[in-house]
Amino acid sequence: MMQTKPVRVLNVLGTTNLGGAESRVMELYRALDKDQVQFDFLVHTDKEGQYSEEIRRLGGRIYSVPRFRVFNLLSYQRALRRFFGGHPEFVAVHGHMTSTASIYLPIAKRAGVPVTIAHARSAGVDPGIKGLVTKVIRYPLKYRADYCFTCSAEAGEAVYGRKWIGKGKVWTIPNAIDVQRFAFNPAVREEVRTELGLADKFIIGHVGRFGFMKNHRYLIDIFAQLCKMREDAALVLIGKGGLEGEIREKVNASGLADRVVFLGNCFDVERYYQAFDYFVFPSVFEGFPGSVAEAQASGLCCLVSDKVTREVALTALVTYKSIEDPAASWASEIMRNSKKALIREDMRAAIAGKDFDVHRQAAKMEAFYISGENPPGMITQ
């Protein structure tokens, strides 16, 4: 029988704000054939997010449940049972929020959803009690999802465990991007650098949420050392988050306030990659950082923490360095490659050739969602 209307897939996230997982889901959503597959979203907030308007414009619906806080387990489960009991239309539930996926995916399955998917997007957890609770709650996840997806081998091991990977039960799905969107454009570069008042500066760029994992404190230390080596150094930070105030204080205390630009969240982040001269990413842990893939698509040299998966090195533009090294050695590495960094190559074909083009990925995901079989990634080894 011919399909007369699109199948509907529910994506479970924390919010619809700008963020790593959210950006990857939205990249895929834009590229999907909406006559075949339509996305809806279940989020853990009643607040509008930066992507909410676009989601509705694309035909998606947004639903909400209360945020899980451990002590409200029973009410959280009741809210999920009410939701899935009243929404029998989904052919799949794709859980990008793995901290509570072991709770909501079984409820969806019992309500009749044919396919449940857990998608590991981080290779670590926050420190302290919060991280410990996350590990405990998601431990049974691998037994409670029909499919276990991951964005990298490290994230897969962190969430599902090495034994599950060894059994061939974890699929790596590329964090695909729209390579055309991020292609280098010299005219845009000059325009943005002028807008920022940094036309004659050597700009270090970073894109990421102000949280523990992104290691902004160390990034500021690196930049402070670079400023001793280059009078024209500037730092542009894109993102928001709970630690932003602390980082602003550190910048001010270091006497760098006139050399650091905080841009907040940016929908047109692709424009700013054009303006950067170097991308620096000293994270404590990651799943598969899409921003590093985007930076490479823009032809940027990237200096990346050795805690980040080697899978993100889609081109020769990525260099890894230990975050245990002195900040000055990171600054020296940037200086060593500073001339090379000013030569921007077209990396679109190289990245697309590694299955990281979102339009190719969308066609594969459409087939998977419609059939419920044969995930489009590779079995993680």
C-alpha cells in the first residue's frame, strides 16, 4: 500500500534551545522529505526554545513533560503514561536525552510505539551527585531500547558499556552537517570581522555551552598565554550556559575584557566560523562535537583536547593536545600553525565523502524510520 501521509517520529530532548544535540536533530529535520517523515518533539520544559518557531514552521509539534528530578519519579512516569496513551501516532520514539531514556522508552513501548531508540551523545557526565545519578538511572537503558545509537565509539561505551558494543548491538550514526552551509566565504569573513570590530585581529573561536565539559576556564588560560605572544589576539565565544558568569569574572580578573567577545547563542553561527582564524576546543569530555565538524567544513585549523574522540578528525585540519599540558604549550601550538591557519581550503567534499553530509544521511534515516529496520550507521566496534 502506498504511503499517503508522513510517518511521525517523536524526538525526546531536554529543550528546543540551541545546543549540540538539538542542532544535530534540527540539521536532520531540515533535510528530511517532510512528505515521508515528520518530526515531533517531547521536551522537559514548558518554556519556548530558540528552535520552537522553526519546528512549528516545518510542521512539527512540541509537547512537554515535567523535568525529572529523582524525587518526582512517580509523577514523571504518570505524565509520560498520559502522554503516550493519548498519542498512538508515532512509529518511533528517538531518545536523545539518555539520562532518563530508560524510564520513558519502556513506557512508550508499552503504549504501542513500534520502535524505540536510545541515542548516546556524550562520553561523560557532570561531576558530583548529578553525574552519579545519571549513571545509575541509565544503566539498564541498553536492555530497554530496541536500538542503541551513538555518535561515537566513546559515547557508546560510556552509555551502553564495552560488552554491549562487543555483542554488535550499538550503531554509530554520523553527526552529519549541511556542508554547504558552512563552506568558507571570504566576503562573509570580512563582513563579520568588521561587524565585530576585529578586522585586523587574529581571532580564536569557540562554540559551546558554558558548562563543565567544555572547559572554558582552561580555554581562558590558553588565550591569556597567547596574548603574551600576539598583541593582535582576540577570542570570540559563542554559547550560553550556567558557568558563563564565572567565565566572565575570570576574563575580567585576567585583564582580558577588551580582547574577549561573548556573543551568546547565534542562529547564524556559520557566519562566525568564517571570521575565525583558529578553532580551539579543550573539552574534558564529548560525544562527537558537531562544532568541530562545522569548523572543519569552514576550513579552520582546529586544536582539540585529547579527551575528544578521534572520529571527529574528518580532515587533516585537526590536531589533538592533552589538557594536562600547560596552557602555554597550547598557545605555542597555535603560534606554530598560525600562518598555515590563514590558508582556508574547501573541505566540503572531504567531509561529505565520510558520510557526514546531512542530505545523504536524511535519505538513509527516512528509510529507517519508515521501515523500522536496518539502521543507517555502522555497528560500533
